[in-house]
Amino acid sequence: MEAIDSLVLTLILKLIPWSCIKIQPFWKNVIQIMEEILKVKLPRDPQIVYLGLMPGETFEKRDTYLFKILTIAIKKALTRYWLKSDPPKPRQWLDIVEETYTVPWEN
């Protein structure tokens, strides 16, 4: 099972536009904003900011929920701009976060 998980992860990471020069400013800004919001240092790693895998880092329950929303919004922003010549802007990502995020205790 571990070999299959590793293979799937490798395939997913090859599809992510992580190293593309045009999208590097987006990744840099998104990671900086996430660090400010979550008050934690995030490694520059697609497994963390794209796949939402945060090894060894403990968030409070509400921060875990927010982290999931932030990473889901990254995927949504990249999907919306997939075939466009320019990558999404951080403001567009934040707009998606605002569309998606609801505070769990307010429902």
C-alpha cells in the first residue's frame, strides 16, 4: 500500500505547476500570507501548500480547518487559471478563501 501511495503522490506532484517560473511569485506570496494568518513557518513544499499535508505541525482545531480552506482555495485558484497565460494573483486566491470559508461555530 505504501508503494501505491508513493506512486500516487509522485504523479500528483508532477502535475502541480510548482516549479514553473511564471507561478513562482504566486507560490511565494501565498505561502507568506498563510504564514501570517496561521502564525507558523511553512516549508516551501508542494506537499504542504498544495496537498495540505502538514507533518508534525499542530494547529488548534479552528486553525486546522482554516489551513484546509486555504489549501483548497489554492487548488481552486489554480484550476480556474489552468489554461490562461497568467497565473492567479494572491488577491484572487483570497477571494476564493472568502467565498469558501465559514467559521464552524457560526453555523
